[in-house]
Amino acid sequence: MTQPAQTPSKVSLAQSSPTVGTLRERDGALEWSGRQETVRIEPWGPDAVRVRARLGGPVLEDLPGALAAEAPATESAVKIEDGHGSLTVGALTAEVGPEGLVRFVRTADGGELLAEERAHFWWPGPRLYTAVGGGHHRLEQRFAAYEGERLYGLGQHQHGRLDQKGLVVDLVQRNAEVSIPVLTSSRGYTLLWNNPAIGRVELAHNGTRWVADSARQIDYWITAGDPADTQRRYSAVTGRTPMLPAWAAGFWQCKLRYRTQDELLAVAREYKRRGLPIDAIVCDFFHWTHLGEWRFDPAEWPDPAAMVRELDELGVKLVVSVWPSVSPLSENHPVMEQRGHFIGTEYGPLAHADWPDKGVASTVQVAFYDATNPGAREFVWSKVKENYLDPYGITAFWLDACEPELKPGFPENLRYWAGPGLEVGNLYPAENARTFDEGLRASGVDEVITLNRSAWAGSQRHGAALWSGDIGTDFATLRRQIAAGLNTALSGIPWWNTDIGGFHGGDPDDPAYREVLVRWFQFGALSPLMRLHGFRDPGMPLGPDMTGGPNEVWSYGERAYPILEEYLRLRERLKPYVLDVMREAHEEGLPVMRPLFLEFPGDEAAWAVDDAYLFGRDLLVAPVLAAGATVRTAYLPAGARWTDAWTGETYEGGAAVTVDAPLDRIPLFLRDGARLPIVADADADAE
């Protein structure tokens, strides 16, 4: 939103003195200024405000962020009296005192939701600006801590905690660690730190502190309400996901990696020969001539047109891996370097990572295209369109290593088109997804989905699905994915999945690993997206010839196979329900994978459940997360009646129940008489 900052349309001055600032109304916003600082609070959608604060002048417009350029229209009221100001927007009121401290309360009863807090009675205040040069500052924003408060969101992390109170979380993109700086509180608010700068958030018991290592102004957005309402508000201002393509609701097959066209087609044919459901298969990395040429190597993929045609006849969608890195051996490297399409550095050469490429015995120094540069996005899309979309009709892409995967990761040395690395570095994965979203839509493709290893706030509006990265292959890792998925869901990303079975290793012939795989497969069948992937034993060294062990549903022995087949068929039966829930995400912004408290905020016990979740409104999923377990205890929220989907036994909510969970069963509970085709012979009854 662009405002004429120097020309107030309406000004109301508070009493001022050497120790207090000035309050004024400016174009419907409330502004406080003092000690060379300006704080601007303005309506930004129903029940929500945006706060920006800057040292040295009026707030800046058009800095990189996640919020839509224009605020949704909403009624609001500014009041200034006796040195105090307030801005009321529906259920939320922001109050500002004479010294510039901001406090957020419920409009209905004045109850405090969140308040800024000084670090010390003298200095510093709740906002600290430490100059780092060039008009940039190390920024700190402090808020009070509250006894009993629970905090959720922040993207995807592998610490295994659902409630993140007490943690320090880095705001930086890494493989399996996805920074999306939004928090939902049990106190009734959701807050977005609308700043792609590298930094951290400290959720301590003596206060909350958001830190940006180098940026030009503080910028955050806050809304009031229960978790479902705040998810609706948050998704409305950062962008809702498009409708999921119907094929993407089914089963995705992949492994590291199918090395040739014949190998990939043989797998697709075998699924069909066995009569197994399959909707997508992935052509992974090193299918290219050189990294950064974004085209099939004809030595291994001699007839992509015939491959895509046969897959279409089989009803299988081809998904192709596209990396943002460019080898110096690529024909595109010289022109991209000359045009300034690469991420730059403040010191040293352009190269950002060592990586193997075809035609050389050692690694080469690869660069990364600058996804924040519109010209670079246009160039990369032109090559993808020329080599995948136009000749073969390929429209689904796997955007791997899109943090980007720098080695080593020194964001302070990076220079993007959008700004210095420390100021804008977290933005990259969202802009990379934008390349494909805008390119596909400009080419007339309406159904957009990309599979991404990283994301930032607003990635969802570009059709970005997220997976949990290169993770381990044991039960402990599986358990951590529940919290990772739920916090991702509360960060605005409804399309989420894991590598079923984990990524790093796993021996298909090991009975212990087979148990992990079966339990993970059950969880995957009840995840927003269902995708089998991994680098199975025996692996090979990283390089163009690498592949892993077998990773198809028939690869795990005679005992596992019928169980995996059962859950493939369960996913197929549930596809209409999955698509209904995906439409809720598209139209209302509600996640697919939901913490229990999202549907039952009045049940205090539901806020602590971190090992189960709701899949949409009607299905509670309690994955088995321990080796050898044959029973499972699950909490069923109060306020509903629950039916065991396998046995038909019913339970009143508000208590934990223990049910049988043999190897072939994941405990599932239906809410208030919901009818879903969990059991195969229930198909007809559920129609």
C-alpha cells in the first residue's frame, strides 16, 4: 500500500514533551513519532493491523515481504486522547502510549493479547536499532512473555516440538529447516514477522524477541481470533493456495533415482500390471545434459515424447526435477553471468557450491540463478518452457535445493537483485516457486503445483507444495514429522508431505526398516500429499551415475506388500474427501493437516497433542510411532463423538482411548458420524 507519507490528510496531535512522542492520525492509520523513530499502525484486513517502525524518517513502502500490496478493505477507527492512541479493527485494538509502546487487546473486553516490553527501564526500549552501515540496522522487536502461553508455526523444523515456547529458532533456510516467520498463540492471536531477513526468534520465558541481522525497518502483522479464524485471516493477506490438481491428490512414486527412460517406464508399467493405483512418477536429478541446461540427456532419455505419451495412456503424470544451480559447463552459464542473472557476492567469485556434473571427474563450482530478479526468472522459465513444456507438455516440476543449497551458507556475503543477502535471503524459495507459477500461467496452464524443499511466507499462493527434506529413516524421525507437518500447516502451507520411509538410507531387506516403512506409508496415505521417495541402501557416491536401492511397494517383502497395497487403495478411495479438504484450503485458507486445537480450541488438552492430527474436519489420525507397537493410545477431543473407523466402536470425546494397532492398521477415528470409505466394503455405503 502506497501512502503519501509527508502529506497527512488528517492530523491530530497529542500533548508532547521532551520525554514523550507525538501521536497522529494519517490516512486512517495511527502514527507515533519520537526520538527520531516513526511507528505506523494501520488496518490490514478484518481484525488485523500491520505495524511498521523505522529509525530516521517515515516508514518505507515496497520493501520485500509476504503481505499483498494492497490491504483488504475493512472498517476501522482511530482515537487519540490524553497522550494515548488506539486503532480498532473489528476484534483487535492496538493501543499506543506516550512513549511509543504498543499493546494489542481484544476489542470486546479489553483483555491483553500481546504487548511490547522494554528490555530495561531506561534503555533499550521494545524496539532496538543497531546500525550496521548503509542505512541498515540490526533490528530487535521485544514482546512480553505470558505464563502458560503456547506458540505454534514458524514453518518446518526437525526439533520435534509442536509447542515452540522456550525455543530459539533461526530464521534462515536450510535443507529440512524451513523458515516461515508466523506464530499462532494460545492467547488468541497470530503474528507474521513480515521480514525476509536472516535472523532468529527467541521464545523465552522472560520475553519474546524477533531479530533481523540487517534490515531497514521493523514490519509485522497481527490478527485476533481463534486458530481457525486467524488462519483464514493470515491466508487472505498472504495469498491462498490454488485448487490442487486432481491427479496430485493420489499416489506419487519416486526414488533416488531412475537413471533412464526405460527404467522409469518399467516401474510405471509394473504398477499398472499389478493393478496398483499410481498418479505420478518423478524424474529426479542428473537427468540433464549439464546442470543448468534444464533439458533431458538424450543418451539416457532418448525419446521423452514417447515416454510422456505412454505415461499419459497409463494415467500417470510425469514430474521433472529442476534445480536452481548452473554449472560452468552449461551453455547458459556465460549469458546468465553476463546479464547479471546469478546471485552475486560481496567478496570472492560467483560460485556458491561444489557439485558433480557430467563430463568431468571432479566437482565444479556452480552458481545459482537469482530468483528475486524478474529478468532471471524470465530467462530460466524460457528454458524450462523450451525444453519441457513446449515439446512434451510437462507441467509439473520438483524444485529441489531451493533454499538455495549454498556451500558454505554465508548469507552476509550474498547480493540479490532484491537486496543484500542478510536483508532478503529467506525470500528465495518463494520467488523460485513464483518463476514456475507465473511461467505456467502465462503459458495457459491453469493447474499449478510444484514440489519444493523450502518455502517462505506466501509460497502457497504460487502453488508450492513443501516436503520435509533429506531426513532420517527411523521411528524417531517419523515422530518428528508430525510436529513438523502441523507447524507447517499453521504457517499457511496446506500442501505438505514427507519422503515416505525417510531419505537417508533404509535397507529394503532389513525387517526392522520394513516396519518403519510400513508405519510411515500409513502416515503418508493420510498426509496432504502421498509420495514414496528415498535414497535406499545400497547407495552410491554422489555423482551423475548414482542411484539407490529399490523403492517400490513390492520392494519390501511379502509381509509388507499387501499392507502397502491396502493403503494405496485407501488413498484412492479417499481422493474425493482429500479434494474436498483441498478446496477448503483454496477457498478458506484452512489447512489439510490440522492440530486438534484448530477444530477444538476450547479443549485445553487438545493444545498439547503432538502425535496425532485431524485430516480435514472429519478424520482423526493417530500414527503408530514406535517399533513393535501393536496398541495405540490417542486423545479424542471433547465436544464430539468419535467412531473407530476400523471397528465401529464409539467414544465420547474428552478422554484418551487405547485401541489395537497391529502392523496393518493405523488408528483412525471418524467425527460425529462422518462416513468415509476407510474399510473397503464401505464404498457403496459412503456414496
